[in-house]
Amino acid sequence: MIAGTTGRIVAAVPALAPPVTDQADEMDRVWNLFLWIGLAVLAFVVVLVLYVIIRYRRRSDQLPRQKHYNIPLEITYTAIPLVVVLALFAVTFVTVNAVVDPADQTPDLVDDVTAFQWQWSFGYPDAGVTVVGGPSDDVPELVLPARSTVQFDMQSLDVVHSFWITAFRFKHDIIPGTPSSFTVDIGDQAGDYPDAGVCAEYCGLDHAFMRFAVRVLEPDEFDAWLADQVARAQSTEADT
Amino acid sequence: MTTTERRPAPGDDHEYGLLDIDDFVQGDGSAGHAGLPRTIIGWLSTTDHKALGIAYIIASMTFLLIGGALAGIMRAELAEPGLQVVSAETYNSIFTIHGSLMVYLFAVPFGFGLANYLMPLQIGAPDLAFPRLNAFSYWLYVIGGTIMLLGFLADGGPADFGWFAYPPLSGAAGSPGLGADLWIVAILLTGTSGTLTAVNVIATVTMMRTPGMTLFRMPILTWNLLVTAFMVLLAFPVLSGALLMLLADRQFGTHFFDPVNGGSPILFQHLFWFFGHPEVYIVALPFFGVVTEVFSVFSRRPTFGYKGLVLATLTIGALSTSVWAHHMFVTGEVVLPFFALTSALIAVPTGVKIFNWIGTMWGGSISFEAPMKFAIGFLVTFVGGGITGIMLASPTIDFHLSDSYFVVAHFHYVMGGTVVFAMFAAIYFWWPKVTGRFLSERLATIHFWLLMVGFNMTFFFMHFLGRDGMARRTADYPDIGDFHLWNLIASLGYVVLVLSFIPFGISVVQSFRRPMTAGADPWHANTLEWATTSPPAEHNFSWLPPIRSERPVFDFRWLNYEDVGTAGYSDAWLARQDHDGQWFPLHQWSRHPDEEPTAASGPQEQPGPGQRPRDETPEQSP
């Protein structure tokens, strides 16, 4: 039964793609920091609770000391969390600013992302082409060049969607009537991430199936791919 | 351990010189069902706070069971990739109604049930300030909940836009069905009900406390209910306003949230979360109060840092109104650092609470009856959810995790697990008070461990799913990575969760076949609800102990403890006197070696109104 219909239950390949943007590297760094501090706090509290319930379990009917207050202790356990939290906020503050306002704002490529119930289209306005379907026709594919700065201009045609690329460790809501954009710096690694694109904001009936694939190509391969798309679009136009 | 073994025999108490509260309340400590209606018409028309409190709790737990059953359909669907059990359309309705039931119709009204039943008892009042308004808000709530469920009969099914109903999806074009309108009306009615209850709670706590019950002698549960009521007053009308605008958009052709005609979908999100985040604490604070009482009673210690704890509660209440936009980090429409800072800061008073609870147990004499087990379960679960909360408060991390299963795991830890653990702590703790009977300790232990295992199995692995890229609110998922494994574990965990309710159900049925032996104060507790019969008679009290601290029943019971006042065991006595200038021992023959209290050395106790001393008390006939 555990084997199920898929024939395997423990995956060889993790579902989460490696970070492909400089910003994703930053965010994974913050994630790791928070995770380890969080686990340390969790372990500390759990050990404290275990210690207390073992050490101070009832052994007799004598009334224990009735201690109401210990002001220095109370100040300590208010101040230490405050310092930890402010330190974590400082880390967040620096990273958020780096992610939301990257230093290099001139994009090498602009990508028009259009979300609609329940599909995506990716336009390359400089080349004048729009890609709706991908290789498998039902899952659109977002193709990006490595080592480049890409600006995504997003719009929704109907309801609120959210453009989530797990390999970017980033998502951005797409609110109808409010065009928005963000910029990322794609890293060095080319790669194929068929499960990296997700609509994260619930958007109605087929929300669960509103996914897209992400492929990062070497810059020269990308130019060839884009030229091919332009040629295909022109031939389709000529046919009709 | 059976219930009869657990309960200290009255004879033992007297050997220790303890006062038995049963000797002071009228009758034998068991008043039968005095005070509760006996007929159906009686229940339908009652304005009694105890009857309505029980009715709130029964109604909210009914909605919990319905919501839990809907979750079962969701877990069955998600056990394997692909659509097997229900269509995507049905799944979307089910998760919407599941979330709505749990948030609007279970978690908050259960807290109102506690406020109804316990708060007047804890402050020595005979009822809430406005009993008929109280009955009115109860019936608004039940009617609202029924209207939401009627959506299942509507053409096109119930609402299917998620429990936060973002427009334009929830607008006339996005969700044309009648179920959506029923949902909006249902939330408007329950929201109004909550607002009225909040008014009632505030009026009662401010005006009807018994003489001697100063603000800083109120039990922490009452404090938390008071702060909750203020937050309800602040938050619920905003939700009602937003939903009225949404209803007008749908029905009357207005364009508040319609982007095509210049409306603003983001405005709804702001209004919703201005309600939605205080809502989280509206749900949680009453349960924080519950476990505070439980930790103190079963550790035989006062609540450590009582005033700090109250301050932390007030701080949470204040901060919770300025954190709402952390639900909207990924919209790109909010000031990230401000809301990141306020959201992170709220961890500090919450951490203070956790340390106060541990401090209460520290140095105590802890016994592990069922309420204490569940309270400790609450504590561990809550810390787990709090950690992920701090992570999500950082926009850097939230960019990836927002609207993923990580968030599902997070809020099921903070709003699901903690609420359910604390709810059962409350039920096991006050069951003897409400019914006069005990629940089985043996079954409670099975219940606790099944709940612990089932809950963590169901929700822990959702953290991994979210981190690896599974979006919430999806009827299906691609068969990638370990998605199938983790979903399967979660679905099996749900089965264990369901099993955990069976010993509880058996225990309840068994309990009603037992005699009413609980007496007034079976746990040797602290607060005034234990200074009356179990169940309490109509108008609650025939007698009240003097109130000199936040633990009047404790003070009263331990007063004649033969060792209180002798070297080595004087701390209780001294601690009370140190922190309460008005505290003075009732009995005149205290044997404290250093300080022999006499009538001249302190204010003489005068019996106040409501503190009718009995003609013959054990003090005078030891």
C-alpha cells in the first residue's frame, strides 16, 4: 500500500530546485540563520520544560515555596528575546532592501508575465513574442538567460494570482488593476526546473493546476531560442 | 490511576489542617442540575450565563466536528497525487468551509463559551451584565453558522473563495453562486454576535466584580477575556464593514473592490487583515488564560510574574493591531520593514508568557492530571508554532513561504494544535465544576498521546511540503520529490487525530453514568469558581471567601494549614503579605515564629457584602 500507484515513495530528486538567482542565495542564507536559531530556541524551551516537569514533579503534599515575582529574572527573559528579535530584524532589514531594491536596476531582459484563470503567458516585448504553451502544451515554460538581470512586469486579467518561482525563493502577488514588477539577477547555472513555477494565491477552480516550468539557458542558447520563437511566430502569422 | 484514587479524600485534608471548601458552600457541594434549564423551551429561552456558556461550547464543538470531517475529505483527496475522491470544485468549497468553520464558528465562540460560563464565576458575579443581550448574541451566532452550512444546499454549492474571500474572486463575476452570499451573511451575523458579546464581557468585568476583586486580583483568564473583548471591539466591526462592502459589490452594483471600475482589491486585503491578525490573538488569548490557571493549580504555585503576564497580554493586544500587513508582504503594496519589525516584536511578550508559565512550574509540586498534560502539550505545540511565526515575520523568508503549506503548518500549530490542546485542558479542568463528575484519567492519558502523535504527524511534515514548493489550497499536487510521502503521512496522521477523539467520547458517556462526587473544589484550585457548588446553583454563590489576592480560594484553603506560619513553610504566608498590603490572616492563632499577627498589627478583616460568614465554620470548631 505504501508503494502506492507511483511505484516509489521516497524520492531521489528533491522537489525544491536549487536557488538560481543572487537574491535566492541571500534568502536561503537568511532562512538557514532563522532555522538554526529557531531550532535552538525550540530545543532550549523543550529541554527547560522537560527539566521542570521531571525535577519538580510532586513528591509530597508539602506546599512548595509561593514565589510570585523575580523582577531581575523577568527583565532578563524579556530583554534577551528582545535583543534576539531585533538582531533577526536587522538581518531581515538588510536582506529585504538588497532583494527589493537591487543595486543594478537596468535589466538585460524584460519579461511580461500575464496571469489569468488558470494559465500563464510570458511575453518578451523586446523580441515581440509571447509564449503561452510549453513543450507539453499544457504547462507553459518560462525561459530565461543565465548571468543576466531580468525584470518581470506582471499583470492579471481577472483575479488575484501569485507568481511563485520556487527556484527564486520569491513570489509576488499579481493584483488585477495594479501592474507591478520586480527584478532579479539570474546566476551562472543553466538548468531545467519543470516544477519550479506555481500560482500561490488561490484563484478559483483550477488553481491547483496553474503551474509553469522554468528553464535557464546559457545566454547564447537563450538568444537562439528567442530567435527560434520569433521565427515560429512569424511563420504562424504568415500561415494565417 | 482511577478518578477516585486521584481525588484527595476529605479526611486527608483535615489532617493537614486544610479547609475544605465543601464545608462552606451550601449543601454537600453537589447542587444537582440547579441553575440549568430542564426543558427544551427552557434551553431555547434561557438567559443564564452558565446555560448559554454550555450552549456555546456544544455549538462550537459541533462546528469543530463538522470542520474536522471536512478536513477528512481533504486529507483523503491529498493522500495520493491526482484527483480521486472529489472534484477540484468540491475540494475548493470544502477547504473554504473548513477554514471558515474553524476560525469563525469554532475557535472564537469556544472562547466566548469560556467567557460566558467562567468569567462571572471568576469575578464573583451572578451573571453577565446584559443577560438578554447575551442570549441574543448566542442565537445570532447559531443562526449565522447554520446559514453558512445551508450553502451546501444552495445551487452551485457553498462559498469556494477561501476563508479570507479576496475580491475579485469573491465578487459577483468570480463567485456567482448563492453560497457566497450565504457565507457573507453568516460571517456578518457571527461578527455582530461577537461584537455584542465583547460589549457584554467588558461591561461585566468593569462593573460587576465582587468587592475586593481589584483589577490585579482578577484571574489571568478573566484578564485575557477582557483584553480579548477589547480586541473584538476593534477588529470585528472592520470585518463587518469590509463584508458589507463586498455584499454591496455583489448585490447592489457598487465598485469598492472591482478593479475594472476603479475599485481596489488591495483595500479589502487591508481591511480583512486588520481584522484577521487581531483575530489570531482573539482566538489564542482565552486559551492562554486557561493554561495559566492550569499550570498554577497543578504546580501548587502562584502564577509567576502575574503583573508581567498581564502586561504581556496588553502588549500583545496593542501590537496585534499594527502587524496585519505581514499577511501581505508578497503583494508589493506594503512597507516591509515596519510590519516586519512589529511582527517580530510581538514575539517578545509571547516569549514572556512562555517563560512565565515555565516559571510557574519551576520550584512547584507538579502533578500530571489530565488538564496539566494537555496544558504541557499546548506549551510545546505553541513554541513550535511560535518559531515558524518568527520566520514568517521576516519578509525575506515569507517571500518564499507565503501561501505555501509551510503557512498551513504554522497556523495549524498556533491556531489548531494549541487551541485544541488548551481546549481539552479546559474541558478536563472544568468538567467537574460544570457537571459535578469526573472524566476518566486513564482514557485522558490515551486521548492525550493519540492527540499528540496524530497532531504532529498531520501537520509537522507540511513544513517540508511548503518549503519544497507546495502551494496551499490545492486539490492536487505534482508527484515530485517527497510530496507523496509527506502528504500520505499527514493523511495517516489525520486518522490518528480522529481516533484520539474516541477515548474522549467514551469518557464523556461514562462520566454521566457516574455519581456526582466532584465536590466544590476537586483540584484544590485558586479562583472563585471553585468556591461554589458543582455545578453552581442559580446565581452562582451563596458564600464567598475574602479576596486578598488573585487566588482567593487558595488563600482561604491554606490559611489553616498547620505548617503555614511555621519556619520552613512560611513562604506562602510571607509571599502573600509581601505583595499584598491588605492581606491579613483571618485566623488569630497563626503560629508564625517571627511575626505573631494580632488584631492590632494589621487591618481587621471585616466581612464584606457577599462574604457572609457562616455561623459555624471549621475555624471555630477545629
